[in-house]
Amino acid sequence: MFSLDKLKIRTLNFFHSFFYHLLFWLASLAMYVFITGDESTFINYFKLFTKDDIYGNTVLLASMLSVLFTSFDLLFSDKLMRFSPIRIIVLLRFLFYLLIALLIIFLSANATIKPEQLKDFQIYYRLMPELTIEHVRFIVWFYISCILNSFFRGVFRKIGVGNFLHWLTGTLNKPRVEKRIFMFIDMKSSVTIAEKLGHKKFSYLVQDVFSDLAIVENYHGAIYQYLGDGAIISWDLKRGIRNNNCIKAFFAFQKVIQGKNLFYDTIYGIKPEFKAGMHVGEIMVLQVGRFKRDISYNGDTLNTTARIESMCNQYKQSLLISGVLYETLRHPEEFATKELETIKLKGKSRGIQIYQVGLKRKKKRK
């Protein structure tokens, strides 16, 4: 299945990865020069600069490394990692880092070499300089940088850049109030499907469908938690209501899954379907735990969203939203909506109105 949304996901993934690596390697290379005072590694690569420009060469080397590491990220995707022996992946990473470090040393010692000369593999043996303590120091630094690169990338993917900055500055130690939109999304008939497939194959199914859930990033959604065969997705209020992003994200995900029905039917013998509930309200954002810390959202908004999602089976609907969210949307008439009933929540004296939401059918041209 190929679509504009899928192309957008791949493009965003590429640029996010590239800019992350670019910023990281710019900082790392600058730190190396500052600490060691060694500028010999930063030479006139392929004569792209007319003079020895430490700043220009640093940017050039950082850009080259960013392209290499971005390509590496795309090559070793989550799906490939899942089906590959971890020892082989670790070995390949080790060799990849070593080859890059040696290539940088090689280029540093051969500033006048031309790109076409690199096609002759014997030239690497003839012109490779003898490794000195400075070269060993550079390789050690490079490996430490690669490890930190993977570490920070994992942290950003785990908690998000915004939460990382809050964590770094310590502002998460003090709970703060935010108004956010939440969506609880869950696989329909998941118990029956799990019994049919078995735990192992069902786990692979969950990995595949939630890989497709990345489509919500196109609509500024952030995946807060995975809950078995379900997930919690969050938006800040401004981005969530802009262009009805929070609603469009669900139908975009639904479209991706439907477009891959042949894949899921062939591999798993099923066509997965999902239901979701959405609500907006104030929550508390805080850091919890002492040894295994996590970013937590607390408040009645989450409980209400979960309750709305649980009503999908009763009304036989794929998407239900609260009346509060419906009134917050700028153009709800863009979708086919219908007001249902007021549901009562435990411990609450007042109920909450819910709406069913669907896509409008396109009128057939005569």
C-alpha cells in the first residue's frame, strides 16, 4: 500500500533523523576540537573548500556523518531488527562505527585525494596512515559519541523532545497543569484474535499495527503509552484542534490499516479493526518514580476518555468523542456526527455528552 500519508511519514522520519544527527555531530565534533585542540582531523575534504576552514570542514563532516547515520537508521528499521539476531546487529554496528572512524582518519591524511580514486579499494591499504595514539584517541571518542548518539535518540523516541527538555531542566519535578486532547484506541475483538493466533503471532500483529500507528505523527499526535493491544495518543490543545488534526488522525490510521488488509490477511488471516474514544480537558503532568522514572499524565480527563472508548461496542461505532471536544472543534461539520446520550461516570454527579463521528460519504457525480 502506498499513499500520500505514507510518503509523508517516510519523509518526516528521514528529515527528523537527519536533523537530529546533524545537530548531534556538530556539537560532538566541536567538543572534540575544543577538548583536544587537534584540528588535523578536519581537513579540506575533496577540495570542497579553497582553504583550511575549521568551521566549514566541521559542518561538512557533520553533514556526511548525518547522511550515513540516517541511512543506517532507515536500513535497520524496527521491523528488520525484530527478525534479525541481536548479536549480528551488534556486530554490524561495531563494524560500521569502526569503518567510519577509519575512513575519517584516511581522509584526514589524504586531503588531496579525489572521489574517483576511492573506487580503487587497494588505495586504502597503500595510503592508510600508521595509527598513532592520536588516532586511537579519536576512535575511542568516536565510539563514545556513537553510543551517546544511540542513547539520546532512544530517549527522544521514548519520552519526546519536549519532555526531555523539561526533564533536563528539572521542571517535571513539580507537577504542572496542561489542557490536552486524548485518544484511547483499541483493537476490536482482540481476545478472540489472540486466541486464534496464539500469543507469539498476536504479539507480531500488535507490533505491525502500531508501527502503522505512526501515521498520527502526521497530525501532530504523540503516542503517550501502549497498553497491550491499545494505545493512548495525546495532542496539545492548539495543534489538536487545528484542521481537526485529532479527528483526522484516527481516520488516517484507519485508512492505512484498510489499505494493508491484503498484508494482514495473508500473514495473520485477519483484517484488524480499531475503535477509539476522545476527550479534552486539564491534566497534571509530572515525573513519577525514583529508580525507574516515567512521565505521567494524571487526571479525570484520562478516566473519562477510557470510559468513552469503552462505549464503542455498545453503540457499534468506531469513534466516539465527548461533547466537550465536539464543541472545541472548529469545523465539526467536516465529519458526519450524531449526538448520542449523556453517560454517567463513577463518582461524578454530572454526566458527559458523547457524539459518534464518521467520515461523510462523497456524493456520486452524475
